[in-house]
Amino acid sequence: MNRFQFVDDHQRHHGVKRLCQVIGLARSSYYHWKATAPDRDARGAHDADLAARIRVIHRESDGTYGVPRITAELHDTGHRVNHKRVARVMRGIGLAGLRLRRRHRTTLADPTAAKVPDLLERDFTADTPNTRYVGDITSDLTPRTANLLATSGSMLANQYFDRAKSISDRNASAAELELMPAIMHGQRAEFVRRMARAFDDLVDDLHDGVEPRPHDMAEQIALDLIIQDAEAMHTDADMLNTFDQGLPNTPYDYDFDSLYDLLFEDSDHIGYLSSKRAPAAPGELEHLFEQFCSLDERDPDRGFRR
């Protein structure tokens, strides 16, 4: 029970003034809480209705959809709601999306090699410094991989800027549109330019030496397309030799499968990449640019490269 409710329950016997003095509560705060009770009740009813809709979508996805994808599904059915509210309601009812983790092997053990003895016998406690050392071996976004991703992202950004101009000039070819996910084929030029900037923002992260973490669903889609394109470029040995010049070689270079585990929180964007999706009507995909609540917002005044 909160303090406001306590005062409300006992005010007939002890009075609001005395109760507020005893528990250190301003009377104005209590009366404001009392006056806004109908609004809270209405909001609670709306949250209950939203929770029921979320449960249906989550169940129909076999428990795989998270906040971004459920928000998109709600928008597709005409229910305009902010992703932060969806996240709050999902936390309240104990629902979460499935986070897919692609399995990958970083070491191929030699079955004929002698086993290294466990000298510590799994006891890692140490009474004095510098007596026992513990290390971890993990894969990371290596310089060569980051360079290839940045190159791929820049090329895709330029392609999307070109497509936006073609749409503005009303001469976009079918071949140009096919380069975009099917669901985006009906979008206006400004939407395509914002997608181009999503590629550029991820490339800027790579150039700054940080992992390209998607800030919204548009960037999550863009990052997946970047990885797919980089993996295709990786098969061109001559092109790869050009990109590799001067960069250190590591065993984890071009481990594309591990990038999904490293850079993605979930797989909610996968549905947008399906070639079977019908093109959305102009303006229906604006929710893709809604900021994820887990990351700081990008500079709203950063503009466009082209």
C-alpha cells in the first residue's frame, strides 16, 4: 500500500492533516492524488486492454516477438502506441521476446592432443595477489571485419540515397526498388533517405571504433543488410585483399555468424526482411524510426550526408 492510499483509508478516523504530518506527506500531494484517481483508473483499464492484445500477439508468435516487433504489429492493426509503453506493460505481465543466439565454434580441438591438467582443480580463490590467474577467450569485432562492414554500409547508404532521388524524380526502376526489402517498396523518398542515414549512422559508429548498436528498428534492419552484403563481398578474394591492407590478421576475422550474437539484442526485425511481405502503404513504417529505450538518442541535428 502506498502512503496516499494509507491516508485515504484512515482519514475518517484521524483526519488528513494529522496523517500527513505523521508520515511526512504534503496535503497538496494527497489531494492531487485523490483528484487524479479517475485518470489512473482509466490508464489502468487501457493498460489491461493493451496487455490482452500483447498476450495474443506474443502467443501467435510462439513467444518470439519482443517489444519492437509487438509494437509494429499493434501499429499494423491500427493501435497507435509508443514502444516504451509496450515495454512497461510487457514487464508488468512478465513477457519478453526470444533472443536467438547463433551457435558458433571458435576452437577446433585436436582429439589426439594430450589433455592439459587442471592444476587448480576448479578452485579459483587466492589468499595473496599474483598466485592464480583467470582469463577468458572471446571473439570480437576485429579491425578487418569492422572495415568490411563499414565499406558495405557506405555502399548501401549510397544506393539508398540514389533510390530516394529516383523516387523524387519519379523514375525509380523496378530493379532499384528490388534492392530494398519488399515491405519498403511503397515508401516515399524521405523514408528511403532516412533509411540511408541509418546505414550512415552505423558506419559512423564503426569509424569511431565502437560496436554498431542499432538505436531503432530501422538501424536493426540496416545492420542485418550490412552483414549480409559484407558476407557476399567476403567471397571476392581480390576485393578482400584490397580491404585487408595494413590491418592485423586474427583468427576471428569475418566470423559473420558471431556478429548476430554480438550486435543484436533480439531478432524482431527478421519479419521486415521477408520477400513475401506486401509493400506497406506510404507512412505506415514510420514506427521503424522510434528510438529504442535502452540506448541514448542520436544527435537529432546530425542531418544527411547527401
